Amino acid sequence: MSDAVILLTDVRRSFAQGGVTIDVLKGVNLAVEPGEIVGLLGPSGSGKSTMLQAVGLLEGGFTGSIRIAGEEAAQLNSNGRTRLRKTALGFVYQFHHLLPDFTARENVVLPQLIMGRTRDEASDRAAELLSRLGLGQRLDHRPSQLSGGEQQRVAVARALANRPRVVLA
């Protein structure tokens, strides 16, 4: 058995559009080992976002095998996929999706509270991550008070807060 944190085997995804079937993923095979950094490159419409949807367990309609942190996604119900997303995956979206009424620190604390950490533990971890990302002096600023780059670094800290096995960006 592979130690891969992501293992895709013959993953396929098609879309019906205007009476035509568009094959976006055509038998994708991929293994990503712990610590490995992988970039997806390709022209618009080549399936990069669709592949991230597959790996992130964000939508159905895929065939083949998708294993994340050793678990076969097809064998999980909705609650199991949600649990796996919460425990094994971190997400950094192109658009950061920070909560506007929360401070930088609070945006990083929230996912930790959902995972059961105490407020003090979560706050300490948030401050540590934000400081490491150069935002130690901006902990109590709301997203509207941060530059675009600073907002994106808050999103990175949020993605790392629960120590995921995989970060999808």
C-alpha cells in the first residue's frame, strides 16, 4: 500500500452541456507523497478546477478511486467525507472567503473551535501562524483593514490551523 496522502486511480468526470458530453478528466492517475508539492498547469478548461473538486471531495459525479490520507472517498457517506475534509484537508481559495466581521485572529480561530480546541489553544495557534506569516501586528484587524496579500496570508493561516495532511490551493 502506498504512503501517498493523495492517490487518484483512473479518475474520470464528464459534464453534459447542450446535449453534448464533455469529458474533462479522462482517467487521471496521481500519487502525492507527504511533503511533496504539486502544481497543476494547463489552459483554461483543461480540468484543473475539476481535479481540485475531486481531491477536495467537494462534489460528486467522479468515477475511479480517490483516496485521501488512506481513505477511499467512494466508501464514505456525506458525514464521512465532511469529517475527512475537516481532519485531513486545508483549503486556500483564489478568493480568500474571510469572514468580514471577524478579525484576522478570529478567522483562524474559528475552524479550530469547530474541531474542538479550546478558545485559548486556538487563539495561541492563530497568533503563532499569523506571526510566522508576517501578520503579528495585524491580529486584531478585520479583512477590510488588510491588503489583498495580507488577506491571502490570513487564508493560508486558516488552512494550516488544524494541521491538515494536505493543503489545496
